[in-house]
Amino acid sequence: MTDRPEPRPEGQLIAAALKAAGISAREAARRADISEVRWRQIVSGVQTVSGQPVPVVGPADTVARMARAVGLTSDAFMDVRDDVMTAMLKDEAAEAERRGRAYVADADEAYTRLRRKLGLLSPRQIELLEQVAEEFARTDSEPDAAGLPENRNGAATAS
């Protein structure tokens, strides 16, 4: 009989986090959008092919989803797997950017509503703010000041 390969470090890390999270492998696999069988193969580092144990290395994006499902962050993979850490960092950055954009949009909208309610914005200022907000939403990036008048210091203003 062939010896079973040892679990890979990322599998050991995920198994420990799964236990600490207090959830089942089935639930974690569902959260990671993989089958429970595949979850167990990647965690154990082994799959059976023709009755023989064969080493398994999960793709970086799959291991990253598994890690997130049990509450791990990219830091946990610093000395384990660089490709998983990189995949997680990209996802974390995209999520932070998405949350940041949503937060900024919500804050800007609330501020504009408040100022409008208090009568502190002129109709022209409201129109300019709405144009900037539309441009921001369209480009999904920082709005540029094109078309806004400049003040004495050369900065764009919405006056």
C-alpha cells in the first residue's frame, strides 16, 4: 500500500482555522463555492485516483476562497504560499476599494442632502455636485475637476 502524502501547510492552516471558526467542512465548502469532496482533498493534500493516494495542490484562487471562508486573511499565508497570499491581497484590495467607493458615495450624498436641507448650497452648486457624482459613478474612479472653475490657488471649485 502506498503511503499517504502529508497535508500541505496551507491545508493544515485552513484545517486549524476551520476548527477555530466552529463550522463544518460542508458549510465552509459552500462558502468557498467548492464541493465538500474538493475541500477535503485540498485540506488533506490528497485525492484518490485508481485507488491510490495522489498529492493535491489547490489552485491559488481556490485556496484563497477557502481561507476567506474560515476567516483567514492574506497575512496568514505570508510564509506558506505566496501565490495564495497574492490572490487574497488582490481580493482584499478590490473589496476595500468597493467599500471605500460605497462609503464615499454614501457620505457625499448625505452631506449634500444635509446642506440642501439647510439651504447652504445654491442650485448651481447642487448641479455641479451632481455632475461630479455622475462622473465618479461613470468612471468608477476619482472624479476629475474638468469643467469646474478654478480658485486663486488653481484648485477646482464648485462655487
